[in-house]
Amino acid sequence: MSDPGDSLLTSIACTRCGCVCDDLRIEIRDGCVASVQPGCVLADEWFRRATVPYVGAVAEIAGRPVALTDAVASAAELLRCSKLPLFFGLSRSSTDGQRAVCELADQLGGIVDTTASLGHGPSILAFQSAGESTSTLGEVRHRSDLVIYWGCDPVLSHPRHMERIVDAVGLAVPGGRAGRHVVVVDCERTATAERADEFLQIEGGADLEVLSVLRMLLAGRVPRCASVGGLSIRTLSQLADRMRGARYGAVFFGVSLAQGRCGHATVETLLRLVTDLNQWTRFVVRRMRVPGDVTGADSVLCWQTGYPFSVSLTRGYPRYGPGEYSAENLLAAGEPDCVVLVGGERVPRFSEAARRHLDAVPVILLDPSFAEVHVRPAVRFQTAVYGIHRRGTAYRMDEVPVPLRPVLSSELPADDEVLRAIRRQLSEL
């Protein structure tokens, strides 16, 4: 694709957050992004950073610029000598790149893990135990009259979520925002709480207890205590009645529920609460996913291996082991002898022990040229960005696939091109 000079591109998708808004209008001037509409702080920063020309060589070995073919050969040799390679990341990739990771890991007998293991991994385990009452975001927009944000602040993390879901006019909600009641449940007042109709402040780490009491109240049982988690039983009874009386309700919850004390149990209780509510009305629950295509990484791994994250292919067939095959635990235990990071934005969230091991083993890093580097890679590839420089597919937080179109040209290779080049080199070796 050649730079279009001055042009206005419409219906462009943004992968900066899990909303994957696909209605952007991007103005191109002199081959650079001049404006992004509708206004979104995250989308504007994402597209403008990608406009900056990459500096240095396409690839590096030990910090030295080299030809792409030399870097591919070096990476292939490192992986050939590896006994337990770990592939981690994938949330800034696309379907093509995620498939390429699975193919390479399968060929080498490695372990594949996604950023979900550092985020909503406990939520996924809860889904496997309790199931999920769910829908698309479009259904919530068109039908919901009650929206609850629990432990999340979409005004900051997903700037257009409320605009596209809560404020928008729906088929069954012709009044838009005026026809919806918005409740925020959190341990502190947030920007989203300022825009809500009702804010319920609970004590930090009390989500499990509060959700359990809501289930009790829906079942007609009243606890003996006067309050739970900083909320009175009367307040919780009013919330339970509002949820039961809604025509269509939706709960969006943040990663704090999954990462708190007994995270998987907390999310499971929320899921079972929503299941209970479906005895009286239609109610759904959704995770707020932050990295752009982490939902796609879950989906691709599921239809490639049968499991969403923490998958071992060391025996020639997939084995699922959250915790045992999670990148954090493997690295902290010093097990992988080579690590392929397909996107290194989550490295700072590793423990100190895990990061020490990352510094001690060869790391192959595939990341956009503007991304911050948090490791000392043995081999580094500067890659093109799907949805900006390359076509691709990203999955919205509700598992709806969204096609990505390029808006700028780039000489950099995409991560799937690099990974498949490494795989071909390994076949020759």
C-alpha cells in the first residue's frame, strides 16, 4: 500500500483497547495521521505514535543493527538449541500472528501463554466452572435499561465505552442515556462514578462478600449482620430489587475482581448471581478487556489448541495448566531456556524473580518500533502494526471479530511474517 497523501479514511478500527471501535475517521496529511475522530485519547495517541518513522534497523542482534535475514537465522538457531521455549504476549498481535505463534510452538514443542494469565485468567477459570450469561455489546446498547460497572473505570480505560453503549440510542431504549440507570460499584470514587446515577462504595477486597449477600437477598434470605463490605443490607436490598426489576441488565466488571483475594471465586459468584437474575429478567455479564486483542489471543488459542492460555505443547499434544504453564510461574521457577515475546508491554508486571530469569536467558522480541523495551533482547524485530500498517482481524471484548484495514504504509514486517520466516529457517536447519 502506498501513502495516500491527503485523504480521509472512514470505518477504521482501533485496537488500543478492548472496545475495538470500528467507526473512526482518520485524516491523513503528507503520509501522517493528522486527526482521529470521534475524539478518543487512547486512539489519538495510538495512531499518532505509529506515524513516527521507525529509527534504526528493522532487526537487531544483541543491540547491533543487522539485516532481517540474519536476525531470522539467529532467532532460529536460538530456538533450535532450546529445550523449553516459552512464547508469551499475543495481545497486541492479530489472528495471523497468533496462529503463527501456535504453529511455531507446536513445531518446537514449546509453551504458549497470553497476557490473560496476568489479568483475567482467574475469570476464564470461573467461566469454565460457572458458565457465562453473555451477549454482544450491540445487544446491550439496544436493550439494556440497567448498566452496572463493577470494579472498573471505563471513562479512563475505555474512553468510548459509555458513549457507544450507555449514551447511545437503542432500539428498545429510544431515550438513550435518559432511559438507562447506571450504577458504579467500586472501592473508590472514579471518573465513571461521577457520570453514574448511583455510586456504591465498598471496602477494598470485599467484592466476594457483597456478591454473596446479593445472591442471598435474591433467594429471599436476609443476613443477620447490618452491613457487609461497607454497605448496609438495606442498600444491597435496593440494588438487588433494582437488578431483579430491570427489563434488561448488564454488568461490566474489571480485572480487579479477578486479581483480588480469591479472584476466581469472586468472579464465579458474580457469574452465578447473573445466572440467578435470569430467573426474573434478562441479565448479562462482560469482562472489561484492556489490551487490544487479548480476546483474540484467547479465541485463536482455543480453536488451535482447545485451551485459551497457559498451554504446553511439549509432549506433542496440548495440555492446559493455568499456574503450572503460566509465564510468570515458569519464569520465576527458572524453567524456560528461551523466551519469545510477541509484544513486551506486559513485562513490567512480572515479578522480580521472573524478570531476573528473563535477563538470564535469550529473549526474542517482536514489537512495534515505538514500543518501550523492558528487556535486553538477544534478537529484536521491529514489526508493523495490524490495523495501521497491515490488514488483520481483532476480536472485540465480546468475541466479535473485527476486520482491520491499513491506513499507512510501512517497510517493517508483520509479526506473522517474521515468525513464519523463523519456522522456514528451522525446517532448513
